[in-house]
Amino acid sequence: MPVIETMLYLHIVTVTKLCKLFAEPMKNRKIIDIHTHVYPEKISNAAVVSLGRFYNFVPEGNGTFPELYSTSVDNGISGALMLAT
């Protein structure tokens, strides 16, 4: 697997696991995810499927803000950084 694909895959797969692992020792600290992707609901399904195919991984979310928000809350993430381009 090329380096960029490996990095993207590792980020997506491990961010939730790491947050759960460190949640107890860090319960008085905030966790902010500084690398997120969200898409308008109209195109989110196609975008997520396309990214999965391009980088050869199985995406875990649907690519929408509501899904990112609920996943973040469920895993103790206080905030997320998103840049519009």
C-alpha cells in the first residue's frame, strides 16, 4: 500500500480507537480532530465511495456533518477542524 494510502487508512481506522484508549487518562482535556472531511448530503455517498475506491479502504462513515458530529460526541472528541475549499 503506498504511503499516502497507508496514512489515510491509519488515520480513519485508529482515531476512534485512540480516543477510547486515552479517554480515561485525558478526561479533563479536550480532543480536537484536526483532519476531517465532510461533504454536502447531496454528494456525500458518492464522495465517500469514490475515496474508498481511490485509496483502497472501506470507509466507516457517510461523509456528512451530522455523522461526523455524532461520531465525535460518541468518542469524546470535543471539536473538529474543517476547511472549505
